Amino acid sequence: MTESADATKVEWREWGQDAFDVAGRAAKPVLLALVTPWSAECREMDTTTYAEPRIAANINDGFVPVRVDADRHPRVRERYNMGGFPSTVFLTPSGNVLTGATLLGVDGFRGILDSVRKTWDSKGEKAGSTPRALQDDPTPAGDLDARIEEHMVEQLVGTFDEEFGGWGHTNA
């Protein structure tokens, strides 16, 4: 882990199958913190939200917390990025997404933790959805080559909204 992670009160686990196996055996969702060492927002969340003792206790008791350096694990970043760093992603033990967000402050995070736990307790694995990066058939696999990069750029350019700016489509 990093010095920033050590400053938190969360009992982080390394990314890997072991963390998901623990979550399955304990019947708990996974809290994935997708971070980068260069992000001021990641450090801010570490020193505020994750350092808050009640938040950390709630995470340690009700979730299996996993921390991933997005620069060192590009496949994890591709699969679970919520649009920026940090990305806080709640997962089922099988790796499906319950919900997620980027930078979260202490007050907002309390509500999200409670909401995710309620959803998990009532629906379990059924509450999860397949990450958007894996919804294509067949799912992406193998090395990232020039053809794949070109396809990704084409998809991005194709969703640019020239009238209003930004990416995506309006429902108007």
C-alpha cells in the first residue's frame, strides 16, 4: 500500500481473488477504492473520509475494503472507473457493480454506506450489474493494441455532443 493508504483507518486488502473469496464467505460487498498517486482528490479522500473513525469502522465491519492503484492495474481501472479518481465502487463478491462514485465527503459517504448495505442485505448478488466495460459480447480480452485503441477513440468521438458539448446523448 501507499503512505496515503497507511494514513487512513481502513483495513485495506490488496486486489485479487482472495479479497473476493473473503467477501463471498462473509456475505459482504466489496468496497473498491480505485486511486492514483498523483491525484490530490485521492489524497483528500484518504485524509478526510477514510480517516474518519466512524466511517472506517463502518467500512471495516460491513465491507471487504480493497485498494487498487489504477496506474498499476489498467484492467481494473478500465472495468471499474466511475469517471475520475478516486473511484469508489461497491461490488458484489462476484465482481458486479452495486453502485459507485468519485470523490465522496464524510457526510455523503455515510449515507451511501448505509444505502449500499440496505440494498445488499435485501437483494444480495441480484443487486449487481455487469460493469459497462464487460457488457459487449464477447467481453474484451487480450492486449490493448492499436486497433482497439482506434475503436475506443471512434466510440468516444461518436458520442460527442457538438451542440451542447461533452459526451453522451440527451433524451430530449
